[in-house]
Amino acid sequence: MEIIVVARTDDAATQAVVAELQHGTELLSLATVERPGVLAAMETGVRRSRGDVVAFTDDDARPYPDWIARLLAAFGQDTGIAGVGGRDNFPDDARAGKDAVGRLGWFGRVTGNHHLGVGPPRPVAVLKGVNCAYRREVLEHVGFDHRLRGRGVELHWELALGLAILRCGGRLIYDPAIMVDHDEGPRVDGQRLNVREAEKSMSDAAYNEALALSEHLSGPRRLSYVTWSAVVGHRDSPGFVQAVRFTPILGRQSWRRRAAAARARHDARRASGARR
């Protein structure tokens, strides 16, 4: 086993912590990256790693002691399993558990709930980046999609990767018994600093989601997604209904968000069509 911490070249604090922890162990190493974004960091970590299975977690998560053992055991059950993930527990979240986790609806609606999953292992369409692992050969074959937008975090990269793996015939398994505790820290992509940057973050998320879904869905499903996203949508990619819903809270900003999401989805569909 090896542990690789990937940090930005200007992140002196992280580099100092790794240097202190490295004394007396060869398991821990540091990799640095200049380019912003989580995709560049993960690619750097994958290149530096040597194992057949590469696991990912975040700097605000604490994997359980049996985390690696459970991940590897899941891969060992079937060579067709390309990725495995589990539950990320929010310490202050007392909501009931959910059976519906990592699902992709017929018309393109994505259900997450990875932090609330209960029950046995099951196939899913998407894993969560804070608690997941993939076969190295799959990552090398599929790769990360650098068309995704975002400054510090390319939101929905997990969806883009998961759907690309499914298109190649691989399977993803979610097992809620594979756990990390997740103390969600603030993002570093500038979200919520002001209205303009919040709208930019939302627009990037809408683009990334639409790009992944446009390339995965086909025929009537793609048409249904286009219709649903324009008429209804959801909080981070609002359509007409969601804009109406949030108007009492956001006022005109709600309709600016809807317009920005519509433009982003349109751009994503064009980018997807140009690739096919």
C-alpha cells in the first residue's frame, strides 16, 4: 500500500505536514501540481502511484481503519467491477438512510445520497469522489475529461467518469459498509464569494452535468433530459419550475441563474455533438 498526497506547489502548509509525517515511513509521499483543479491533482496522483487499484479521498475526510481492505475485497469479487465506493458520513446529519444512491433516472435526473446509503452493495451509475477507488487500467483507458469546467473543483467529474466507464462495459459498485467520515470543508473554487462567482460556479456545474449526460443518454432519453432540464431542472441547474421556486428567496438572481444554466446546457450539448 502507498499513500500519495497531492498538493498545489504554493500550498506550503500541506507540504510541511507531509514532510513531518514522512519521517520513519516509506508509505507516504508528496506529489505537487501547478495547474488548478481536482482533475489535474488526481491525474498527478495516478501517475505517481504503482498499484493496480487507485483509491481517492479528500483532505476533509477520515477513512475508517478497514477502508482499504473493504475496497480491495469488493474488487476481488468480480473482475468486471471497474470502480467501488462507499458512504461518507456527515457527523451532524441525522437524516434517515436511503436505498436510492448513485442512480441515473431514465430522463437524466441524478440521485446522489452517497452520504445516506444503507443496505447491501449494489450497482450504481456514479460514485462520490471522497470515497471511491478504480482499477488503474480503467482510469488509463477512460481518462478524466478535461473539457469539464471549474476553477478549483470541476463539479460532476465523478458523473462524467462513471458514465464513461459504464459506456465501456465496466461496472460500479456502491457499498455503504465502506465508510469515511466527511467533515466538509469550504471549497477553494471561489463559490459563494459573491453573486457573480456563485453564478459562474453554478453555470460550470450545469455545463459539466449536461456534457456527461448528453454523451451517455441516447435517442428518447436525451430528448427527455433536454425537456426536463429546461422545464424543471434542479437547484444547481434550474429550469423554469426551479426558477419560480427560488424567486421568493433569490429574486431576479433566480432567473439569471436559470438563463446561465440554459446557456451552459446548450454549450455542453454542442460540445458533445461535435465530439460524436
